[in-house]
Amino acid sequence: MRDQDTREDPRYEAVRSRDGRFDGAFFFAVETTGIYCRPSCPAVTPKRANVRFFATAAAAQGSGFRACRRCRPDAVPGSAEWNVRADVVGRAMRLIADGVVDREGVAGLAARLGYSARQVQRQLTAELGAGPVALARAQRAHTARVLLQTTALPVTEIAFASGFASVRQFNDTIRAVYASTPSELRATAPKTGRGRRTATPGAGIPLRLAHRGPYQAGPVFDLLEREAVPGIEEVTGPPGARTYRRTLRLPYGTGIAAVEERPGSARTGLGAHPGGWLDARLHLTDPRDLTTAVQRLRRLFDLDADPYAVDERLAADPRLAPLVAARPGLRSPGAADPEELAVRALVGRAEAERLVRRYGKALDAPCGGLTHLFPEPALLAGAEPDGTLGALATALADHAVRLDPGADRDDAQDALRAVPGLDARTVAAIRTRALGDPDVAPPGTDVPDSWRPWRSYALNHLRAAGELEL
């Protein structure tokens, strides 16, 4: 009877059908092998009696399971749940992904959330099976694997770049997670047509930014091309093969990111391709910024979304159904720098270009058309203190308005509304893009509640179809 009951677990059915829609939503481990996998792992399906399920890779690792070398579960897109949820667990997961625990510790994470460290530990452990330290450790291990297999950085440098406090801690974690030493893990790096990876710090770090399900790259690159501010951004190449490049201000230094447009798949539903990736390359002045830079690109390109859930809900609406069928997997782009986005949403592209020319910090090593970083709020607050721009820059600099990944969206919206001269439509744009809210309806738009919780995506479908002003 027990076997019959457990076989009906929808998670096990997802594993049996190798359903890539659930990659990142949960992980499964096999007690007889000591390995944990993503649901779409191509290996032979284990018996249900030998399977355990975990909400996070960290929880599986904490129970003594090692990452599968075949499906690489640590490389799956993050759970789309954290994009939607506004509670403390969702906010904590976004902050951990941004590297806050590595930089500020659990105390810093708790302070940003407005809870005690003990409360944060308890809530994360109760729901996810792992606390903030374990979750950050799993992320560090993934970062280390990427650096080991894509760069020629010395192993010792990778240890600290990944966020580990010591080489010994780094070695122990790599052995525990991958059942390999760092040198052995590096030796398993896949070869390309030009031989084994030879990337160096000067050549940048090549990455594949994974996403689940179909991905409509065209509309995202169209938006980035329309909005690109010279000096900090540029889009080159013909449609379908464009490259988006931008500068990044990061916790330890600066960076330049390049992301390639990649045609998306239109297949959806059960048995659909589990996803794909966007090719990217990061040039960082300090490799410790890798995790943060990757997460900022993921938010900008909305790579952790669940297109199956979004499309299923929106396709039930007669008005949206043909639009969803035409563009399955349409995304709602976010922001690489939330504070920059807020200023740009207020002043527009032309004025943003003026601000970059006048106040932007010049890069030590310009690269093509990329010459500056966008000016920080504190600088703008001092240089142009008058008007709405000055008020917004001051609020951002003083942290009266918080737009970081762990910010409470409702609190941030209230704080934005208190900025003199900031209109409701601009506040809605900031909430959608800077805060990554998937369910925003700007004032004056006819948006039915039946589109919840994906109203931001619904409006993007209308814009892409020319039924709503860009």
C-alpha cells in the first residue's frame, strides 16, 4: 500500500517522465547511490522507495548526497517561486543568491530582512530544509565549479573568489558536493571545438545562463536596444544574432557583461524541451563578484521565470490566448542595477545619457563603446539636488527607498510614492523592473484580476503585439 501511495506523488511522476518544467523547483536524491539530481535527469529512473525529495540543492547536500555528474543539478535555473513570493523566505533567497551572506554574514542578511538571525534560520530551515549558511555554501560550490571548468585561474584564487573563507573549507566542500578534488573537477571540464577551455581573466569568464522552457529572446533584446544608454550599454549585430553589452558596478569592483541573443524554442507542455541558455561572458576586475554579476544578469533577462505557469494562466484568457501561442515563453525583463533603473525610469533615455556623460565614473579600461559606470545616487543627490531627480537620488542614497533583491515591494512602493513629483506610472515601472514584480498593473490600464499573478507578463504580450503603447 505504501508503494502505491508514494508512486502517486506528482514529484515522482515528474521524475519518471523526466519533466524539465520542474528543474529547480525541487531535487530528488537516490539513497542507494548517494546522488541527487534534477527531475529531468536522463539516468534510469530509480525505484520510488529509494527516492527522497528536497526543496533545494543545499538541503540535499546537507543530507549527505552528492551532485549528479550527468545532469549537473547545481546548474539549473533558480526556482521561479522566489521571483513571485514577497514573504521573508522569498526575500531571503533573493538576497542569498545576490551573495549577501558571503559578504555580510547571516547577521547582515537578517538585518536587511528586519528579522533576527535566529528567526531567519528557523524559517528557512523549516521550509527549505537548509539554513542561510548551507544555502550560501551550495551557491559557493556552484560558483567554484564554474570557475574551475571555464577559467585558468589558480585553484587557490578560485577558493577565495567563490566566497570560501579558507582553502581547506573550499577543498572539503568540493569533495562533499562533487565527490572530486578541485583538480579532478577541473579535469572534467568539457572540451570545445578549439580544445579544452583556456579562458583567462583577460579573456573573461564564459558562461551559459540557463533558463527553463521556451525563451523569447527577440522582444527582450528589442527592449534593451531601445533603452540602451551610450557609454554604459550597447547592442550590436542584426536581429536574431545581437550582442548586449553593459558595464556593472559590483560590490568588490566593476565588470563588463556581454550576452548573446539566442533563438528560443516554441515547444511547450509536457515533454517539452526543459529549457536552454543564453551565452554570456563576464570581465570582472575582481572574481569575487562572479555570483553577484550572474544574478544581476539573470534578473535583467528574467531567466528564473516559470514560462509554463505564466503561459498556462494567460492562455486561459480569450484576448491573450493567441498572443501566448505566438510568443510562448515571453519574459518580463528586470534590471541589472535597480537604483540605476529607477533614475532612468524617471528621466528617460536622453537625460540618462547626459547624466552618464557629466557624472558617470570612467572605467579604468574602456571597452569599445563602454566607457563609464552610471552615476551613483549619492553623487546625483549632491550634484543635482533640486526637483524630482534630486529627491529620488537622495531617497536612494539615504536608503529611504530600498530596491535591493531583499526589499519589501510594498514598502518600497510606499517609499517611492512619498518622493515629491514621482508619478504613479513611474512608480509602477520601477516596481516591475527594479523590484522584479511579476504582477504589476500600471494606472490607467485595463488589466483584469484573472491575469493575476502574471499581469506584468500579460502587459508585455500586449506590447509585443502592438496593442499597448511601449
